[in-house]
Amino acid sequence: MARSLQHRLRDQFDWPLFLVVAVVATLGVVNLYSATSAQTGARSELYIQQIYWLAFGAGAAVIVAAIDYRVYERYAYVAYAGSIVALVLVFVLGASIRGTHRWIQIGSFLFQPSEFVKLCLMLAVARYIHRDNRGERWTLRDLIAPGALIGLPLGLIMAQPDLGTALIVGLVATSVLSLVRIERNSLVIVLTSGVVGALVLWFFGMKSYQKERLTSFMAEDRDVQGSGWQAYQSIVAVGSGRVTGQGFMRGTQNQHHFLPDTHTDFPFPVWAQEQGFVGASLVVLAYLFLVLWGLRIASLARDRFGAAIAVGVSALFFWHVVFNVGMVTRSLPVVGVTLPFFSYGGSSVLTILLGVGLLMNVSMRRQSW
């Protein structure tokens, strides 16, 4: 029986998903090596730590993929509650870095709970949708419960404050909700409330430096030496790469220390300057494949919970890439969103790979056994 199960898992293994993830992760490590080559001390060896995290995350993804995803449905709310507790503990035990409280420090290890909230919230919303058997359009009253599920972690993440992660968490959860049909009037009310809420947040909930970062990208030469420095240097790096790039480890903006945070928020400009339009396009196409392949898995899933998971993971890739590439090309404000597999970070790498494990899980079990 166990041998038969092993054969069926092997036959259903999603090789396209695995190969594209492996290629993007490898390119990410190569780019991280170049991005930190001009650094000294511990930062110059971040690519080694990234390899360790990728190996650990790959092992975790294998475990996640091996367990039937219906098991995760039973424990989705437990995982969600645990993630909320972790977010609260950030304010009690968290380490303050650059004036924010986003990490819990255990020895030399920094753990960022908000990263794992992306998956825990996604599973909770997916379970709620899956258990809904009404077969009719949702009204405003029907949206109260999932709205509360989404609103609680969003509020805690915004209080850290971490606008970038809050955006991703909210958009991923909302993307999962796109699987349900909502009454037109209710949808209009929700969208209007969202606009009003954004205006209230802008005028009463955001600090001046946050507003400055959000608006600096809209003006061509606004505060280039201040809040617009990152966006300006980023667009210079992307543009100077031209068609084929300046060559590996030859990007001027990185090597001459003009471009900040090349290992976290700004790895893509390093890649674009060194590999040019051709290399940048190949990476974007690889991400596009992951998103479309994830949606294909959702369309073939054997139940609504599996489809919701696949949509959620696809949305996780999509929104991360849209915001990161958008902010480094001055199409969107700089909000501190990482690029999957290219940005350094243990919590973010582990979260992305766990998401890949969930996607592989749904793909391998798209046919009932």
C-alpha cells in the first residue's frame, strides 16, 4: 500500500513547477552573490545563509507537499490563531530594528511572524470559503466573518508598522475571496469603504516619512537626495543595463554603493543592470509562468479548498513581484516588498517555499485516489 502511494505521488509530481522554482531560486542566489560582492563583513556571505535557508525551506516544502492538504483544512483556524498570538508577541518580545517591531529574536535568529501570516490567513479564508455551501451570492452580512479574519492581522501588522507586508497580506486574502460571488451592491459598498478607509489612514494613521515614501516616486526629481534616493538609483540601474547588461558583478550602481538594500528590497535592479533587458525579461516571464501555472492548478483542483490554496499561493507570487518590480522601476511607491527567491531573508524564503509546497500538494492530488 505504501509503495503504491509512493508510485502515485511520483507519477503526479509537478515537474514544471519544481524546475521553474529551482531555476529562479538558483538565479536568486547568483544575483545575491553579486549584490553583496561589494559589501564587507557578514553581508558579503549572505548568499551562503540564503543557500541554507533554501535547503531548509525545500525540506519543509517536501513535508508540506507529502501530507494531504485536506489535513490543513482541519487545522487552518488553529494555525491562524497561532499566527495572531505571534503578532501580539512581537510587541512584547520583539526586537526593534529601524524604529519598527516586526521580529522576534531567539538568540541570533530573527523570526518575522507577519511573513507566515500570509499563509495562515490564506488557509483560514480558504477553509471558510470551502465550508460555505449556500450556493448563492454573498451579501454584506456574509462578508463580516472573513472581513474580521482579514482585518485583525492587518491591524496588528500596520501597528508594527509594516505597510508593505500589510498590503501583501490583504491582497492575497482578497484574491482568495475572488472565488466567491458577491452581490453587486455589497461589492460597491465594500470598495467604497476601502477607499474611505485608505483616506482615513492617509490623513490620520500614517506618519510623514511614510507619506513621503509613497509620494516621492510620482515626481521625477523630487527629493533625489532624500526620500527619493532609492527609487532614483534603482531606475538608473535598470535603465543603464540596456539590452544585454553590464555583465556579472559589473553593475556600477551596486559596486559603487549607490544602490541601497540590494540584498532585500532592491535585488532586481542589480540583476537588470548586470543582465540587461533580456535577463530581466526572462526572470519576469518565469514569475509569470509560476502565477499562471498556479491558476491552472486551481482550475484542476478536486475541491474548493484546494482551488483556494492554489489561487492564494499564485496571488502571493503575483503581488510580491508586481509591488517589488513596480517600486524599483518607479511605477509604484517604495513600500518594502521583497522579490521571491531573489531577496535575502529566512522568514520570507521559508514562507515562499512553504507556499510552493502547498501548491505542489494540490497539484499532485488534483485527481481523487
